[in-house]
Amino acid sequence: MLANLRKSFANPISLFGMGLFILCCFFQSGPTYLLYLTVAQLVFVPVMLQCIIALKRIEKCMIVLGMVGVACISIWSAGWLSVLCAVLYLLSSCTIALIGIRRFLHRGFTNIAEITIDVALIYVLVGGLWFFASISGIETGFSSIITWLTAIHFHYSGFLLNMSVGLFGRIGSESKWYSPIAIILMTGLMLVAMGITFSPIIEMISVVLYIGALYCFLVLVFRTKMARFQGICLRLSMITLCVTIIWSLLYAFGNLTFIHIVSITDMLAIHGLLNCILFGGFTVLAWVSQTPESKQVEFTFSVSQIRGKLQTYEKTDWGLVDKLEDFCDTSKLPKSIVDFYEKTDSYRLYASVQWRTWFKPLALIYKGFSRMMKQINLPFARRKVEMTGEIVMVDALEDGRIKPRAWIRKINDETVFTAIYSKHKSDRTYMNIALPLPFSSMNGILALHEENGKLHLTSNASGDAGTYLAIKQFVFQLPIHEHFVIEETSPTTLTAVHNMHIFGIHFLRIDYEIGTRGQVPRPTFKVIG
């Protein structure tokens, strides 16, 4: 523990920040409460940032420049020099937000604990913008003190609290309550800000929801085993926040009912002071004493390197896969399902696309782009149409994966899908399907299994399964899942259902009828699930 504390506080950036803060304490030109934000900018943010990432040299330089700017503003609080220094801190906060964005792009919508940390880093930029507005006197529609309080709000509730929730998730995310609590605390801050801006009712509701999540998080903190010193510090910090947040509730209640119980002066004297010393101080001590390692596993599977329209290919009579048994146990599957995947060109395909009502406006907008891209160019109408297609070879050197082959599907000679099939093996063998897009590719990693004689393919499974977007060196997981169910209706005909969800909400269903070239499927669909 002592070694970790020494490492966190005795490094050049942390020492420099603490030294600048001491100078500000002696030479502060404004009210004492301005130091609440100054200590966050000079000490809390830089120290916590170094706990979770090794900074590059340019990032260190930008952060130090921002710290110098903050110190200068604290000592010389007016004039063009203060505005210039506020710009320096704004650039520093941009640097920190970019670190959060970069972390997210390497991972995507997976691991709620790490997403919470990313959001915490981005909130520093929001706080930096409000700080710049406060120093430069930009008209925000609020008084100068409210503008400044919004800046401090995003540094403490935005950065420190979410950073603490994210780091806690690395050791306590097994609880089923962790994810909803983390989501509310991540988004609740913006809801409160919207309420302050637009409606006292929204403000009141969001504050109550936020407080509820905060108290639930306190319960999780007490129920989770941690190192002794870390546990004491974290529990003290959260108790402090759960007590001081009552002042925010009373302040919101006063704005709603015009019965003012707590004033801005009271907020500064109690809420602000206690959060600065106890919440801020103990939060930093808790996590620098023992910073948990991330549980996020780096994506190591290959993704297609082909971008945009597929330019060159060679005709082949292959199916989508060489052997379906490479992906799952086929002993209980009907021979026709195995035959379809291994001899796809021998089959005809009919489809009926059903967009969910809530998604139709977005689907209609997307239709204009998909027609140009010739990708995921699905019809808007529900009527049954034939999808013609061919299986073609793809250059493995260009694609970067094992034996890639593309299934190009068309409706009335207009391309609707170009999906490049391959596979990769880690804990199991996955079907690795790429859809080339402009400057990127969407990659569906599907796990296969047999159940009751039906073949299931899903991206919603453990391991590598998921839907990913690859852009240059970034591969990040999308909040999209797909599930196929394929079953035999006769020795020569199959039905398949393809369901897609975004953020867990169903938005698309495609029903397929599949038959051999000599057998045209009947014009009725069997509904599955």
C-alpha cells in the first residue's frame, strides 16, 4: 500500500500539481471556495488519471500546461491572461477526454466498468468547457456562480465519482445491481444538468433517481471485500457523498416549489467543503493505495482488412464453410442444414424483412445510404422476395483471415448484402463474418450450437462472440446482437429466422425460406420464436 501511495504521489506530475496547489492556497486572489475546483484540477484529476493509464509524453506536457494555467488563474483572477490560461486548461481537458475516447475505441460497448471510466475522462472536458465559460465570461444563461458550480460539478460528480464507480467495477461487478447503478450514475449527471437548464420537474426526478443509485452503490461498497485501508477510505468517501447529496435534493426541491430551504451559500459551505475534503480526498486515497487491474481482455481475433466495395474476386462453387462440423456438433442436425452451409450455391433463398415500427423512420433514412453502399441494403416493405446470390473466393492476403469467401446476395439484380465468411478459433471455433463498409468493416463473430435438431448462430454468447466495427487499428464492440435459427421443414426445404437487437431492443426480423434449386419453397413462413 505504501509503495502504491509513494508511486502515485511522488511522481513528477503529482508533485508538481501539489506544489502548485500549495502556492494557490497562499496566493489565492479570489474567495476561498474557488480552491474546491482548483484542488480537483491540480491534484485529484492528474493523480487518478495516472492510476489507470500510462501517459504519453505529449499528454503529460498538455496536462502540465493545463495545471500551470489553472494556477495562474487562481493567482491572477482577471484579465486577458486568465482567459489565455483557461484555454490552456481547456486543451488539457481535451487531451484527457481523447484518452477516454481512445480507450473506448479499443474496446467498444463491452465491460460497463471500463465504459464508466471512459465517461469519467470525457466529463473532464465538459467541466473544462464550463470552467472556460466561467473565466472568459461567456454568456451561458446562468449566473457566474452557477456556471462555476457546473464546472466543479463535472469534476467531482462527473470525473471522481464515475472513476470510483468504474474502478470499483473491476472488483465488484459480479453483482447484478452493478450495471444499472453504474448506468444511472453515468447518465444521471447529464439528466440533472438538463433539468437545471430546462425544467425543475426533470431536475427533481433526476436528482431522486441519482440519489437512489448513489445509496445503492453505497450498499454495494459495504458488501464488497476490499483491502482494509482501501475499504475504509472508499466507504468514508461514499458516506460523505450520500450525506452531502441531501443538500442537492433540498436545493432542487426549493427550485421546484419556490420554498428555498438551502441556498447557494449553504451549498458551498457544507456540500462543497465536505465533498472537496472528504469525498475527493478519500476517493483518491482509496484508489491510489491499491488500483485494481482491468478485467478487459484484448481482442486478438482477426478481422477483415477489406474496406468499401469488394473489387476483385474469383468464382468458386464452395459453400459458406468447408465443414460445418468445424463449428459445432452436427451429429444431431438434419443433413439438409449441413448441406446448405457446405453447398450454398445449390439452394434458392426467399426472404421477408420486418422492421419494428419504432425503428422504421431510422430504416427509411438509412435506406438512402445503403443503396449507395450496396451493403445491408434491405427492402423497406415486408413482402416476400427472392434473394439471388453467388459464393466467390476472396484473396486471403487482402482480407487477412483464413480461406475467406464472399456471399453476394441480390434482390432484382441490386446488391443487398456482401458478407465475407471466414473462421477463427480461440476457446471454440467461431464463424467470422465481415461486411465491408466505407473505410471500415462490420464483423459478426457467431457461436454455433445445435438444439432440438435446429442450428442456432448467435453473437450474444460468451467468449469472442459479438458484433464489432473495425476502423484502422481500432476494433470495438457494438451494442448489436443477432441470432439465427435454422430448421428443416422437409428433406429439401429449410426455414430460418434472423433477429437483431440494439441495446437489447428488437429492431429487425428476417424470415427466410430455403430450398434446393429443383425445389421452390412454399409461399408461407413458419414463425419461430
